[in-house]
Amino acid sequence: MRLPVVTPTAFRRLTVVAAVAMGAIVVSGAAVRLTGSGLGCPTWPRCTDTSLVAPVSYHALVEFVNRVVTSIVGVFIALVAVAALLRAPRRRDLTLLAWSLVGGFVGQAVIGGLSVLYDLSPPWVMAHFLLSMLMVWASLVLVHRADPLWQPAAPSARRELVLLGRLLVGVAGVVLFLGTVTTGTGPHAGDGAHHVKRLSFPLERVTQLHADAALLLTGLVVATLFAVRLTDTAAVVRRRAAWLAAAVGLQVVIGYTQYFLDLPPGIVELHVAGATLLWAATLWLQLGYTAPTRPDPLELPAQASATWVSTSSKPMPS
């Protein structure tokens, strides 16, 4: 039996869906914690000691639905990995990236199960979230490289600007880590009965440290926004820098709102979504330095007109 062939364009579309799904399950997992449903299914891989599915209970159903959605996304990621093998032409880098997502999902299943078995101990929950962020990174690199026009190339920007982009990624990673520490210290333990032991840090201190790191990141983003405007760089980099600045501004507003409103679950959920969006925008900017260049659609008519005039001005053959 002849195996189907996946075109580069079709494979790229699959990777985009996978990246979006990766971010979506981060937000859905946060919803489980913020509704106090983290131990709605008190065991793993079963929901209860006697049943694979959830009993008719709010917290159990919330946790079980999240497990089902995550499993569906995991199956889709496995299909993307198979599609990487069927892509024509097959590329080793795309295959490794796609299968790294499968490995990440296996790791997520193990860490998620241990989080439940250890009653949502903060270090396990933190590891669960941070591994998700690494998977978002891998999925975006996969989308970037799966572009049919992508070719290995040197960054299309000055070295200082590229280094600033790498610094942004590093600081954004620190902000994410400090955010997990703040969450592990704060009131939203994930268990409605409040039986989860929290980290023993002073909440105000870790919150301030997280805020300081976020403000440092904001300053670097503003500097990057000016730098890409004042230096000779690709239009795609300028556009992605603007997206990142918008994501940072939105996240700062959400962060201070949740702080002054004493961490309401709905605003905290928006903060998790914003953190995921901010992390993705930071990585996407860094990848923009090696993004393939495309002709400006507004210039195509002029180019076509110039070509026609050049052709029509040639002498007719005798």
C-alpha cells in the first residue's frame, strides 16, 4: 500500500494548528487550578480508584474534561509527527522538532500524574507549566522552519539587535519562572478544599520580584521597539516587535489589575493567557530575524507593470 504524501504547505498548516493548541491547553490547565478542580480526579491515570471517567461532580468533570482535551491534542501532535515523516521532501530538522513535541507530551502526562499523586505540590505544578512553555517554544520553531520558503540563513539584522532579542527571551523566561513561584506561594492552590501546602516564601516579596522582572522586560521591549525602527532590518521584524509591545502592554495592565483586585480567579486566568501570549510573541520576534522574505503585495502591481513595459519596448522580430 502506497503511503500518502504530505506537501510542505499542508504540513505548515498542521504545525500552526499544533502551536495554537499548545497554547490553548496551557490556558485550560490554568482554568482547572483556578476553579479549585485540580484534585477533582484524585488519582491518575484513572479519575477515581474505581473509574476511568469522572463522577457527576463539578470539580471532577472540570478536571476530566481537561484530561480529555489534552489527550485529543496529544493525538493530534502525534499525527503531526507522523506527517513529518510523510512530508515530501522529508527534512530531518522538522522530524526531530515534531517528535520532540510527542516526547514533551509524554513528559507532561508523567508530571501531570505526579502532580495529582503528590496533591498538587507546587514544584510539580511549576514543572508542569514550565514544560508547557518549552513545548510552546518547540512548536513555534517548528512553524517557523516548516515555512516552504524557509532556508538556513544568517539573521537579517545587526548583531546587537539579535543579541537584544536573545536577552529578551532570557528575561521572559525568568519572568515566567518567577510567575510560577508567585503562583506556588499565592492563594490559588488548585484544590477547593485548600489542603495543598504552599511555598513558604513571603507572598509580597515574590510578587514584587516578579513585578520587577516584568518591568525590566517591558523596558527591554521598548528599547527593542525603538531599535528596530532606527536600524536597517526586515519589515517582519518591525511588525513582530510591535506585536510584542502590544502583548507586554496588555500583560502589564492585567497584572496590576489582578494585584489591586486581590487576585480574582477570572483575572488570574487572563494573566496566564497573557503570559503564554507574551512568551510566544517574544520567541516569534527572535525567529523573525531568520524568517524568509516575501515580496510586498503592494509592490507586485508596480513590478508587474515595469516588467510589461520592459517587454513591450523590445523591438518586434523582423
